[in-house]
Amino acid sequence: MDERSSNLSRIPSIDEILKTATAAAAIDRFGRPSVVAAIRRSVESARKAVVAGSATPCGVEAVARSAVARLEADAKLNARPVFNLTGTVLHTNLGRAVLAEAAIEAATAAMRQALALEFDLKQGKRGERDSLVRDLLCELTGAEDATVVNNNAAAVLLALNTLAKGKDAVVSRGELIEIGGAFRMPEIMSRAGARLVEVGTTNRTHEKDYAAALGPKTGLILKVHTSNYRIEGFTKAVSARAIVALAKPHNVPLLNDLGSGTLVDLARYGLVHEQTVSEAVAEGADLVTFSGDKLLGGPQAGFIVGRRDLIARLNKNPMKRALRIDKIRLAAIEATLRLYRDPDRLAQRLPTLRLLARGKPEIEAAARRVLPAVGQAIGSRFVAALTACASQIGSGALPQETIQSAGIAMRVAGTRGSGRALNALVTAFRDLPVPVIGRVEDDAFVLDFRCLEDEAAFIDNLKSLQCEESA
Ligand SMILES: *Cc1c(COP(=O)(O)O)cnc(C)c1O
């Protein structure tokens, strides 16, 4: 007990530690209140260790350094860039689309300076924020009018609330989807104040099902792109064109939620054709909704394009104000949409398309170049080898379609304790200055190289890899 209390009295005081050069330098970097708080925590944990008998008191300098380590760990941004080597190009948990340089420049300028956001520069009077992108959206989709909100979920909510509040919203049972998280079509409908009228069955819906549901209380018919699953076998769905033909005489609009929504024919870039927004507009849908940060390759946003009179009603809904988009994203959207005017160079300039269109040989060559550095970094406990991968678009777009890719698979050498060793490896990659996120498959940690463009930065980052020795 005596020894313990004498040990306790030898723990340096906060004031003593604050006088060290280490603390002075830390105050310059982090500010005095943070440094004092960190030192207090380090002193406290030193005291606890002594009380527990697990340590003897350490010197002034050691406590100061432990406080600085705390501050440094805490100074890392929570919103940290990562290497997305999952093979899923539009990974919702990793922020979906990576933006084009033109979009980044436009967003940066919008952050740095005042912006003609709701100001008509020709007339010198108040303008509308949507007008920054309205003409471009109409040009690229063939629609009469357009508006933009926070995301596609908001676009669907706004359209339902505006056109079907207190009315029936008719939808096929095969399209009552859950996108993920809290976005389930039936719940969105009830929040929008619309009454859900389900027609058809899970696998088959006919024109006569829609026809029977149409009546004076019908606010709209909703068609939802079943983007994240597919029903196969004995199936039937009614085309948008046929629904429009049925609904027009009743003056009931069709809202077509495309989900991902692409503005170009993906087949042009060697991918599977996905209905474009222009095609959906040309089919006669009164309104079409789609995302900004899925296949379109821009920032998070939701677009609604279609009939001018309906868009005008959406814009008058007070909800529009609550769902509106900020100037930074609006600037990035405008710059992204402008890239679509030059389809020949789109795949070069738009990262989403560039990454999706990358051919397997090119990706494999990159993996081959990086392999020696990976092998060296992971040490002799593990082996690394080239492997074939199957990339995905992600965000629910064409989930059945995989794109041939290549990467590196890391395995534990030998089998003893391999599960724990592999986990330690996955964690070590996640702990890198730029965390590397891959996939665990068949007892291997796999990095799909489709989304790796900066090989030098990747190799440089590997220098900090620290694989735990014990397993
Ligand atoms: C992704 C998706 C949504 C939601 O879009 P967000 O932009 O993520 O809000 C809605 N409907 C469909 C069909 C989707 O695929």
C-alpha cells in the first residue's frame, strides 16, 4: 500500500506536463483546451494503471507524448477517403459515385464564392435555383420540364404527396419494393398520404388489373423499376406505354420511378443496356424519377422530369422547400450534366462510367504491377496471388449482371489459426492511413482492382501496413 501511494505521488502533474516542449508544440497544433483535456485523460489513465498495480509511474515526457498520440488519433477526419476495392463501383456505404473533376471544380467554386443561385443574371432580379439545371435536364431527357430534390427517395415522396395525397396510388404487387434501410414503397406511400392500391400478383400483373383499379379516387399510377431484384419464370408486367394508354382517358398520370436512371445507352460502353431516362420519357410516362449518384455519376440528388403542369404543382408543394438541394451539389450536378453533351469523351471524364467500362486486361495488368508490393507488405505469414473477380455496378443497378474483373487475393500461408490471421489482415488494411476496403471470399481477402486508378498512392499507403504477428 505504501509503495503504491509513493508511486501515485510520482505521477507528474498536469502543470508540469504543460511546461514540456512536447506540450507547447501540441498547443500550437491543437489549441490549449484540447491539450489540457488530453493530458488530463493521460494522467488519469496513468493513475488507474498504478492503482491497479499494472504499471509504475512514467515520466513527464512519456505522459506528454501519450497525450499527443491521443490528440493525433482524434484529429483524423471521420469522413475519410478510402480505397474502394470491393468490386462494387457504386457502393452506397462508400459514398456511391466518385465525382468528375469538372464537378469537383464547380462545387469548390460554389463553396468559395458567392453564387448566382437564385439570381437571374440577365434580368438582374430574383431567379429560381432549379433553373441552373432545368434546361440541361430537359435537353438530355427530352422532357418538357424538370426539378431536382435531395435524393430519389425524396423525388418519389414529393411526387406521391403532390399527386396522390388523400387519393389512391396504384402499383403492381410485383413492384412493391424495399430499396434498403427504411425505404419501402408501402411506407413511403403512407408517409406521402397516399392510399396504396395493389394490383396483380407478385409474378404477374395484367392490363385488366390496372384498368379495374382506375376510378375517381385514383391520384396516380406508380411504376417502379425493380432495380435490386428480378422475378423470373412465369411472369408478366405491363409496359409503361400500355399503362399510359389505359390511364390517359381517366386523366390519371403515370409516375415511373427508374431508380438508377442512366442518361446514355450503356451498351455503347460495353455494358448491358439499361432503359435510359429519355426512353422512359418517350414511352409517355407523365413523370420520371431517378438518382443523381447512381449510374448518372453525380452527387446525391433526385431528379423529376416530365409534364410541365405537373412539375409546376410539385414546385408549389411546401415539401419541395424542405427537400431542396444546396448550392454545392447543384453546381456539381450542372457540371456533371454538361459532360453528357459530349458522349464520345464521357467515359474518360465521368469516373463512374470510366470505372464501369474498364476492361479486364487493363485491370489485370494493374493488379500484376502492384502484386509484388502487396506480397512484400503482408509478410511471410500470408501469400498474395492474382485472381479473377466479378465486379458489380452496385446501388441496385442491374444486380444480376457482373462485370469481369481482376485483382489480388491474399490467403494465410498454412492453415493453423487462419481465420484469426485473415481477420487481422483485413483489419490491418482498414487501419491504413487511407483505409483499403476489400471483400472476404473463400478464406481469402480479395481486392478487386476495377476502382483502383492511383497505383502509386496505393503502393505508398502499403508502407504503413502492420500485420499482427500473432494469430
Ligand atoms: C435507389 C432507388 C431509390 C432511392 O434513390 P436514392 O437516390 O438512393 O434516394 C428509389 N427507387 C428505386 C427504384 C431505386 O433503385
